[in-house]
Amino acid sequence: MEDNDKRAPVQQFLEDYQDELNVLRDEAKSIFMECYDCIDKKNYPLDDFRTIEKKIEAIETLSSIEEKIREIEKARGKCYRYYEQLIDGRDANMREKFRRFEYKIEEIISTAKRYAKNSSKEAKSTYQNIKRCPFGEQENRTKNALLFQEKVCELIDWLFVNEMKRMDLSKIEDGSQKRDGGYRVLDDFDTKKRCGFPFTHLFVECKNYKKPSYRDLMQVFSYTLLCQESKIFAMPLSLLITRENPDANSTTWKLRRVIFKRRIEKEERLILFFDEKDLEKMVEYKADGGDPASILKKKIEELGNWNIKQGAD
């Protein structure tokens, strides 16, 4: 059995949520079957509960949770209204059984909302740790850089719970090339729809100083060259994360345009600059029930539009 203390915080969070959800789902099914025994089976198909059950299974992943909850509420309302008709004029005990089923579904919905809210709180707390991480100091420079890297990767865990999973980078590293973070996109994350670019992997490079240099950019670019030769995954989306983004007239910014425009073997290399403010926006979006991926989409669109504008000049 896995030692709970060794699990990543987000993994422990997910396992706790799914354990609690499974118990509630089993209880809901048991109550439903009690109700089902009280009605004419010919008039009410068991498939109606299976529809609700399938929608409950969908919230095992917290992505797009508000939309999934609306689907459960819609199915629950239809189910309960139909039961009201079937038991019209019957005894109060039977009516109470059907109400218990409705309350149990409400408990499931409340649990999903609570865990979604807690994941937002964890993201906000992790972002505050990033802000507090010292930078621009020679003393403890390496220690602070590692802390910054750790907290940025932890933030991505919380921003995209159930949507991205950390990769084992040892399979693609030879000692000279060591990425700070790598993520595999999971099935619930439609990157083309939500980001405007169909990436299947995300690489993160963290620099605990004010602005990235062109050398930092070339480091990330070199990773994409190795990706091109890899059989493990397709071309990833890459984030170069610093305290502040580079100026639009800097060498770093202009060099990124060259990388973006000049495809190698038809592979488009999207390298996005991210800073503290961008991370903060993602945290705020998540807290407000929005999609933190919309910041990725905005950045990708800005990169494309900026290159179009520069090409016209």
C-alpha cells in the first residue's frame, strides 16, 4: 500500500475526493432502488437512474465542474418530477423515500462544489508562496530558484486538477538537458477548444529572476529540438516563467518571433512568456469559476496576432 505521506498533495486531494464521491454515489443508488421497488416498473425504466449515475461519474474529474453539475441538476429534476406524478396520493413514507434520493444527490453536488472550491484555495495559497519566494539575491540563490520552480509546478497541479499530470522526465533527459516541469494533457482537457492550439504536453522552464534572456529562450528552444526526435510525444506547448515578461522590443521577444515563424519540418513551436501577473490571473479565473486555460489561449492568440502585425510592418 502506498504511504499517504509520500503522495503529492494534489494526488492525495483527488483520492480523498473520489473516495468520498464513491461512497455517496453508492448511497444514492441504494436509496434509488428503495424508491424503485415502490413504483410500477413498466412505467419507469431503470435507465433513468443510470443516466444520473453516469453524470455523477463525470464529476470524478473536477474539470468543467459547473457545467457537469448543471447536467446532474437537470437530470435530477426530471427524475424527481416524474416520481412526484407516480406517487401522487400515496402514503407519506413513500414520498419521503423519494425526497431522500433528491437530498443525497444534493449532497453529491455540494461535495463536488466543496472540493472545487478547495482546489482554488490551494492554488491561491501556492501563488502566495511564489510571490514570497526571494529573488535577485546572491545568498541562497540556488535554494530560492528550486523553491520557485517547485511552487510554480505545484501551482500548475492545482490550476489543472484532473486535466494535466506530471511526467516522468527521466525518460527524455540525458543529464545535460533537464527540464523544470513536464505535463501530459489528460482526456478531459480539450486543448484545441479551450486554448486554440492542440497540444498534448506542456513543458515549463522557471527562472527566478526579473526577466528572461535570449539564452533562456534558446534553452527552451533546444528542448523542442529534442522533442522533435522523440517518439514519446508530439511538439509541446512551452512556458518560460520569470518574475516579469520581457519587453516587446527586446532581443528575447524578437527571437521568439523568429522561432515561431520559421517552422522546422512543419512543426510549430509555441513558447509563451509567463510572469507573476499571468499566474495571478489564472488563479483569479479559477477562483471565479472561470477557466485558467483561457489565459493560455489569450497568450497564444497574442503571439499569433503580434507576428501577423510584425510581418505587415
